[in-house]
Amino acid sequence: MKTLNTKFALRSSVSRHAPSTRTFGDQRVVGRGLTILLMGAALLWISVSPRFVGAQSLKEIRVGSSNISVTNVVAYYARDRKFFEAEGFDAKIIIIKTEAALAALSAGDLDYSTLSTSSIEGTLKGLPLRLIAVTNRYPLLGLVVRKGIDSVADLRGKKLSVSSFGGATYGAAVYLLKNNGLRPKQDVTILAGGTNPVRIGALKQGAVDAVMLSSPEDIKAASEGFNILLDVGSDYRLPWGGISTTQSKIDRDRAEVEKFVRAVLRATRSITEPQNKQDVTSWLGKFFNLDAKIAEEFYRRLMPSLNPSGIVERDKIKLVIDSAIERGLTDKPLDPDAVTDFSIARKLRF
């Protein structure tokens, strides 16, 4: 009986636990199925998520820029604050000399450039380029002088340093001297001094008497004891910064060009909006390595110069053409519409 009772107890134990074991097994199957379903749903969500799709499908575009300066500050801000990414671009900004950038852009090795006046001058020389938006209405250029020079007229017999012969800064120097009754070369020696640090060094050493410096370099020089004699842009109202591409790019891939212009104009507008002042000032300070006081002053000067619409009047473009002719870069006085294409900027209506 004892044996029978043991067997009965064993059978009873198995009988009692068997349903529980089957239930546990079913739960395991259901659990695995639920896990698979959840994983599938997660993968589906990731695959259709705009952020994931954007990250997976960003198109690389190459943007040529001759330097890091106020003339291309909008492009860098658009990159760092992801305005390009929002339009589906992975923007690679490539520092390259102006002449090489124009050639690379014309050949299709670059998609866009941050060159504006140089793009117009390239078109005057026969390159198939078009300025498609202007981000800066006028130059942020300071005429920085050593002590003892109190007026532009005091530059007679002195040395003025610009970055290079030709281009926007040189054109501004020629205009400034002529507008103040001085003859470039005859009355004032103009020297091509290279980069801003090199030219500031020449000013400190007394090798030159004045330099044309774009902001914020002129503000930094003033903080070191030099004098900003004149804000050149207050008189020389020539378009200073912008974006350009080829006519064939516009014709072949207008949808892409429109996205690129929109990213740049959105970035320009964002910089100018008062509620973004703290972010923009902080970014300017970090990007240009400025202390808080200089960053604030740079922001103050930058704001009114920016052009959120991307469009300027024909007579402003004509200033660039006339300056190029006067400097002997071309003898072909092209119509402003032959060197620009603001049709996309007009369509976007920023």
C-alpha cells in the first residue's frame, strides 16, 4: 500500500503540475512571439522615422569657400545649426583659393560656392557661373590704421595692405581711396599682404600704415590699440557675401538648388531674429574665437548687413561689374541679369 500510495502521489503530483507546466510553456511561446512583434514594430518605426530616413539619405554636397570670414558666416551657421541637414544635405565646406574654387565650380567638382563678387567677376571672364543669392548687403570692412592717421587723406604717401590684388577687398580699397581724392598706386601704395594675421603683424611692426580688415578681425585689432578709421561698408554698398553655382546646375537640378537656397536663407533669417541673439552671439564667439565683448560688438555690426531675402537690386550688381571693368578685369559690360539668377530666391520669398 505504501508503494501504491507513493505511485499515486507521484501521479497526482504530475497531474497537478502538468497544466502549470503547459501554461508556462505557452507563455514562453507567446512571450517570444510578442518580443518578435515588438522588435518588428520598432524596426518599422525606425525605418519610417523622418530622422532616421534623413540620416540614411543625406546627400553629400561640396561647397567651396576661399576662407573663414564674415562673407561666408551664413553657410557655416547653416551647417552647424543643421539647416542643410533639414533639406537632406550633408554639406562639406571646402577651403580653397578663389581662383581654384571658380575653376572647380565651373568643372562640376564643387556643387556650390560662397563666392559672390568673385563669382560675378568669373562670369565676366567667361565662366558659366551665376550668383543665386546674396547673404550680405554690404561689406563689413574696417580701415584699421596706426596712430597718427586721422583721416583717409592722411594715407597719402603711405602703405595700405589688402589680402590680394583683385577681388572684393581690393576693389573696396580702390573705391575708398578714389572717393577721398587719392590715386591708388600713385598716392598710396597698395600691397597684397595675404592673410589677416600676417597683415595685422605687418601693421604692428610698422611695415604698413593701414590694413583693410573684415569683421571681426578689425574689432579684434581695435581691442589691441589700433583705430578703425572708417567702416568701409557705410559708403561702399556693394554685395559682399552670397552663394553661387553653375547655370548647368540650375538647369539640370533645380529642385536641389532650391533646397540649398532655402537652407541658406532660413539660416540668414534665423541669425537676424532677435529671439536667437544669445545663441547666435555664443556661436559667433566660439566660431571666431572671440571674447564675449567682441562677439557682442560683432553681432551688433553683423545684423543690419545681412540679407534674408537673398535678393539685391540690379544697380548693386552693376557696382560689381563696373568695379571689375575699372580694374581691367574685363572689357565686357554684361547686363546684371547675365551674372545672377535670383529666380529661386524670388520664388521662396523670404
